Amino acid sequence: MAGKTGTGEAKQMTRTLLTVIFLTLFSQIEWANAYSGEELYNNCLPYTQNGFVTDTTETIECVVYIKGALDAAVQNCHSLRGQVFEEMIDNVNGSRWVFNIFADLHFSERPQNFNSLVQAIVNFLRDNPDRWRITAAHTVAISAAEVAPCKDPNILKLTQ
């Protein structure tokens, strides 16, 4: 009889696990939509108004999201300035043009002051509500590139 009870518990556990998986998948369908500029603005505005303190779920979401998107922009900048590209800049016609195109895609360095970046993002979204439907990642990239643009380390060498 103990074997039957164990089997019943295993079936119940399997059903419970499957239910949790399905509920998790279906409850996140709304999350499948890209995080919008409007959501970013609504979550970051209190952060900037409250002395840059993460005291709510929304303000934590603001900071974590921006740091993640910023990491991608910084990594893209560093990849763009990598050794292969530096060699190409020195040896391939038109590579300076290619660098400038990619740098204009809003790659950035890490800003000196993170809170200044958050404030720039909030200001940009406040002043451009027509951009609220654009993905938040794009908005972060635009603002990060303005605050700390991706610079070509060889620009002085090539312009002298």
C-alpha cells in the first residue's frame, strides 16, 4: 500500500509541476512585448524624483533594466574598437566610414555617473512622449551614446 501512496504522490507532484510551468508560461505572455519607453519613464521618474533611491519594485526595475541595456551598448563599443577593427581602420579604405556608422548606432562607453544617465533618459522621454512606444533598450542606447559616446581610439592619430 505504501507503494501506491508513493505513486499517487509522484503523479500529484508531476501535475503540480506541469501546472506551475503552464501558469508561468501563460502569465508571462504580456512580458513578451518589448519593454516600452513609457514603462521605462514611469518606472524611472520616481527614482529621479526621490534622490536616486531604489525603494520600490519599479525603481529597482528601472535601474536593473538600464544597467543591462547599458552593458550591451558598452560591450558593442568595445567590440567595435577591438584589435581586428583597429587593424582594419589602418589598412582598409572606407573603414573610418564604417566605424562612424557603427558608432552612430548608439554604442557607448560606461558613463562616469549612472544617475546622470538615468536623468538624461527621463528628460528625453519627458520631452519626447511620441517616443514612448519605442523599445526602452533603444531609448537607453540613444541616451547612453549622448552621455558617453563610443570614441575611436585612433581618431587623433588619423587626423594629424
